[in-house]
Amino acid sequence: SDAVVSAVLNVDVKGPVISRHVYGHFAEHLGRCIYGGFYVGEDSDIPNAGGIRLDVVEALRALNIPNLRWPGGCFADEYHWMDGIGPKEQRPSMVNTHWGNVEENNHFGTHEFMALCELLGADPYISGNVGSGTVKEMSDWVEYLTREGDSPMVRLRKANGRQEPWRVPFWGLGNEAWGCGGNMTAQQYAAEARRYGTYCRDHGDNRLYRIAAGANSDDYSWTEALMKQLGDLGCAYRPQPFYQALSLHYYTIPGTWQDKGAATVFDTDEYYRTLVKAAHTDELLTGHSNVMDCYDPGKSVGLVMDEWGTWWNVEPGTNPGFLYQQNTLRDALVASLHFDIFHRHADRLVMANIAQTVNVLQAMILTDPDSGALVLTPTYHVFEMNKGHQDATALRVDLLSDVPAREVGPDTLKTVSLSASRKDGKVLVSLSNLDADGAADVELDLRGGIVGEVVSRILTAGAPQTHNTPDAPAAVAPRSHEQVTVTGTRVRVHLPAHSFVTVQVDVA
Ligand code: AHR
């Protein structure tokens, strides 16, 4: 018989707010993410605004995309922003040494990125160059973007056609400084972050939220070094001028860096190993939060997981430096599991950015290089089904029964995962059944509210390997879910094997 999980949701007990920014995105100059993804150029037959592909914009607007990180990644630390402004034909080229060793013509630069954010209605998150740039270069970029009135950088911006300053809320001080961003030690970088952060000024009423390049995976000593640089925030906290948050990067890879596994060809063992790796995110967020709590018990400093997601071997026949991979129902379940974890860490986690939005790693959108056809991935649908959690109040889930679990090598994977939030008189519950073969039932007792209309949707398919292609674009797509019964305050939800379900309940 199916496993049954019982849980209580106290819908009138408010937890922390789930920042909409944990549903953030990332676009790097890498493979076909920018060129051939977001940006097709003004002469393309594909409908575009200033070269920006409009169907991509429309699809991302439907997710309420809250922010977009750019221009990297590793690329950020070799990007010189002044090469990407002014008339396109006069912009110098460079070699993108990290990603495919290809020539970058700088046709997509600051103005194009800001236009993209305006079309998306998303907040820009710009990663500045610490690894191979200078403090002055970064400081000038901030002035160019955000200052009003008259100044050298303002005059340059105006000469390039933009009168008003832009609003830039999020600013990254380099990327992966322990690796591609300069191979620094934690102590070296912490001192650099303090220096760079100092000269990234708040101009006018633009307030930068500066994000220091944080740890790789479980490198807790990196987090500790950055927290130490901020000084003692425990007793008399005052907003620090150099950085307001630390980042964290962790990718879900069931294999090794040399052989990560294929995106669409995997067996059940590899399926479970993938989900165990994804579930590890909970331990990482707990660990880094614990270190931060020692220095900042008031939780003034944010944690930003600005790179996460699956990383597979590239699709056969594609450029190894372009990181193009397909995306199956398994990827969707990796995403839904991450969101449950993010919701549970809403008190410290202020932002997260999946890597990357179009045609790279765990993408929302794949575009065909020949026909231009656009495909929404299973992961896209999780973002869409979960968008009601953005800026909602997290609800604690109290389990009354054991959650089914299975041994996966030395690890244990809980195969049912759920989280809930409340906003505007609606409770949204997200439920994942990670079991490859068995169904489960979840019985929710919604205490403290009167249950009104219930709307449920499901994302599943015949097998976890199922994915969308131009020929079968809706092989994995959300449908209405009928296997939900309501009795008083109790809502019972049936979860087929390898499925993701959302239940939205009107509560008074
Ligand atoms: O997202 C791809 C790369 O992964 C990024 O450029 C880098 O920051 C990370 O190592």
C-alpha cells in the first residue's frame, strides 16, 4: 500500500518571509546563454527588442523572475565593462578563456543587460571584476550605472544614450575567489572584498546590497573568514559599508567532475544519488548559517546561494566549453527539493540563483540553434508552479508520522518533501514524491483557518528521464491534479511516483 505521511500546518502561525529573490536567475557569457539565447541581435528573424529575444522575455515574465545575475560566473572576473559600451562596431573583442576559448565581441554589454532587466521587470544583480580588474574600474561602473547629476561617468553614460541612472540593488564583489576568480586564500579575499566594497558607493538614493564571493560547498572556514572581516555584529550592529551578504555555490553532481553523468540517460541508482546530492543543500545551508550565527546572531548579513543546480556531461556533439545539457523530470525534482530547503532557511537565505537561465546547465529555456525553436524545461514548470511562494510567509510543517526513506549508499533519502507558505489569503503547499516507483499520500491538517477553494496541479511523466524537445514540447508539463480530497480542515493529496504537486488553498 502507498506510504501515508501526516502533517499539521498551523496556517495562523507566521514564520519568516520567503524572499522572492530565492527564485532568482543567472545569465553568464557562456555558450549560448547570452548570444543565441537571450540575445539574437537586431537583424534576427526572431522577434526581438534591440536584439533581445521577446519569447524568452515573455516566458521569464510568467515566472515573475525577481532578479538576474550577470555577467558571470567565472566570466565576471575577466570582464572589463568599458569594452561593452558605446557603438557596437567600435567595441573591442576579447577571448572568453573560461568558456570554449571563443571570441566575445562585447555586443551585449551594460546597456543591453539593463534593457533586458527592464523588459523582464527583474532586479539587476551585477557581478564586478575582482580577479583581474581594479578597484577604480568597479567603482566607475557603479558610478556609471547609478549616479545622477553630473560627473565623469554620468557624462559618459549620457553620451551613450542613457540620461537617467538605473537602479541597481545587487552587487557582487567578484566570483569564486577561491578558484577562477583569482585563486585567493580566504584571508586574502576577505581583505579584498572589504577594499572593493568600500569603493562601491551608494550614489543618490541607490542602495547597493554588496555580496562577497562566498564559499564553495562545505568550506565553512571561508564563511568564517568573511564574517570575521565584518567585525563583531553581535552587540552593537550598524550597517557595514563593505558587504551585506555572502554567497555560496553548490552544484548537484552524482558522478565526478570528470564524468558527471548524462542528463537523460541514467538508471534508478543514479536517480537516487542525484537526489541525495540535492538534499545535501539542507546540511550546507544549516552549516553556513550556524557559522554566521556565531558572528551575527541578529541575522543582519544575508546568505546568497547564487549558483545551484544540476551539472551533467554536455549533450553529445556539443562544445564541451558551452555546458549545454538537457533537462528531465529528475531535474525538476532537484529544483522542487531545493525550494523546500530554501523555504525552511528563509530566516538567513535572502537570495538564490539557479545556474543558468537559457541553454546552460539546469536551464529554464532551451533554444534550438538551427530552427530557433524555444522549449520550456521541466525545471521551468517548477519555478512557475511555485511562484506563489515569492514574498509569502513561510509556514512550519509539523510531521505527525515518519516520512518514507530509502538507503542510498551511506546516505538516507527522505522520499517525500514538502513546504508551505501563506500570502493574500491563500496557502500554497508544494509536495514532491521522490520515490522512483512508489506512490505516497500526504494528509495535511490545516489548523487555524477555514478551508475554502482548493486548486491542485501536478508535474509528472511516465519516467524520470522524460524531457521536452521541439517535437514534444509538453512531454513534461503541469496538469490539473484531481487526486485531492478535502474533509473539514483536512486535505489529502495523492502523489504518484516521481511527481511534484502544488496545492493552493483559500483560507479565511
Ligand atoms: O555556472 C558555471 C560556472 O560554475 C560559473 O561560471 C562558475 O562560477 C562556477 O564554477
